[in-house]
Amino acid sequence: MSTQVILPRIMQVGDGASQDTPTVLASLGCTRPLIITDKMMVELGYAGRIQKCLAEHQVSADVFADTVPEPTVRSIQAGVDITRDGDYDCIIALGGGSPIDSAKAIAILARHGGTMQDYKFPRMVIEAGLPIIAIPTTAGTGSEVTRFTIITDETSDEKMLCVGIGFMPVAALIDFNLTLSLPPRITADTGIDALTHAMEAYVSKKANPYSDSQALSAMRLIGPNLRRAYHEGSDREAREAMMLGSTLAGVAFSNASVALVHGMSRPIGAAFHVPHGLSNAMLLPSVTAFSIPAAPGRYADCARAMGVAREQDSDEQANHKLLQELIALNAELKVPTPAQFGIERQAFFDLLPTMAEQALASGSPNNNPRVPSADDVIEIYQQLW
């Protein structure tokens, strides 16, 4: 059986890659870009840096900085209106997963119309939107190399998964320098998000030899460097490894799919506004413990790739070390429980049946080595508290 691999047409990776934006635009025949980002990227000067770089090549770029941390239908529509009114021929998506996810949705709606709900899974979006040049500023989501976007419908609190080649950026400029100023909390949450992508891609029922190679490489980069980047943000070697690891993990899950962690993560984020990477981190140890019996060899490979188990360890030993590592990592990186995050207990427990239903409806749990029942999902949610 063959595997279809979908990637950006152009990938520029390494020190200073973001400064090649003018050359990439020229190669795509684009002359009127809109930078879609958030207010933090403006305040840190990153958006201005891209504008200055473009201006030196006689290219003017406007900025839309009103994306929100968990993109909503309303926040997307604001960007669509700006994009349509401005006659732009491409979008530069600058920031973490939220600005890039926002840009993907805006690019499709601005060109093809309709509402975000029209494009949610199981529809496969094959239409080409405005070309997107993605410049990630976190080592986490891998959104710069995926054919997914997640947008919240604020009327129902549903996190809508939108899938298809139409959401794949045409170019990704992966410059670790843009992550050097990330605070520890964001470094931790996005880093565990990337680790989750790599692990879930590797154990997914849709895994294939290509995605396996990317996932294992990602874990080899992330495993030894996440703590380093968290404790010392200026560690360039660790930041570079995390950035490349995040991108490779994105390639892996975009071509193999995620599994139970992501299926259960989205309802927590939608209902209680927990950042996506953080809700993944909350879930990763418990979901891994639940899933290991169905794929002990695969999870043992993860432990070895991350450097927490030795090649000569048995699968059982490796998996024991993997679970210890995931628990220790959450403790060291100060990942809160739902209670510590400030979620009200009664609200959380009252919503468990609904969250379980939403998790299973997302489709991701069906890719898990061990496919859960609704009762299994509820039990895992309860363990998190």
C-alpha cells in the first residue's frame, strides 16, 4: 500500500530563515502580502522585522494582528473581511499555532466564501486558498507543515477540526531565532504539544514508514532538549533542536494523524479555555498508560528515541521508564492539573459525558492503538482531576 505525503512546496529551515521572506515571495510570484499575526508578535517587533525586510525589497506589507489564542469563528471573520477588502495576493502567517491556524482559515474563506462550519471535518478541503507563507515562532504545533486547522464555534463551544490539502501552507520558513524570547510556560506547553504529535503519529493506526521516520527523528530531538529550552531560553542549540523537532513532528502527524490525546484535548480547551498544548500535556501520561497494552513495542520505541530507555531494555522496562518520564516531565515543567488550572470541579465533572461524546466524535480516538469507549474516556478525564 502506498502513502500520500503532503508538504509545503518550499521549506526554508535554520538560522535566519525568516529573513528569506522576500525571496520566497518572489519565487511564488506574490507582491502584495498581508501579515496575519497577534499583538504579542507586534509588541516583540517580529512583525515589524518582517515588514522592514520586505520593504528593503520594495514590498509593502500590512498587518492584521487581531488573531486570538484559540481562534473562533468571529475572530476568523474579522480577518476575512480585512483580507477581502485589501486585495492581497498572499498571507504571511507569523506566530504560534493560533495565528497560523487563523491564517489557514482566513485564506480559504477569503477566496471561496461561506462560513467556517461549511469546511469542518468530515469535509475534505481540496480548494486552494490564498497562498500562505508560514513563519512559526513557537516550537510546538507544527501548523506550518500540516493540512489541519482548528477553529472554535463559540455558539456551541465546539472545536471544529478542518482538514485538507487546501489548508497546507505553500511555504514554511522555520527560524529558531524567533523562539529565543519565548517564556518558560509557552516553551513547556508547546514543547509537550510537539512531543505528543510525534508520539501519537508513531503509535497511530495510520502510521506508515514515512511518518515513522519523521516521528522518531522528532522524538530524538525533543527528548533531550525540552528541559534545556525550558530552563534556559537562550540556549540556541536546544532551541534549534526543538524547532526542527516540532516541524518534523508536524510532518509526522499531518501524514499519519493524531490519536486519543488530541481527541480528548479539544473538549477541555473548548469548554474551559485551556491552551491546546497545556491540555495535551495534562492528558499525555494517562492516555499513554491506557494505550501501552495495545502497542507495547511502539511505545517502547518512543522511550528509546527520547533517550529515556536503553536499546537493551525490554519493552516492558522501556514503557515503565516512559511513563515515569512523562510524569516527571509534567512535574518539572509545572503542568497543572485541571483543578490547579482553576477549573471548577462541579462544572468539569458535570461536563464529562459531553466531553467524552465530543472526543469520540472528533475521529482521532479511532486512530489510537487502543480505541476507548465513552466510559474509558470519562475515566481518563476523572484521573486528570
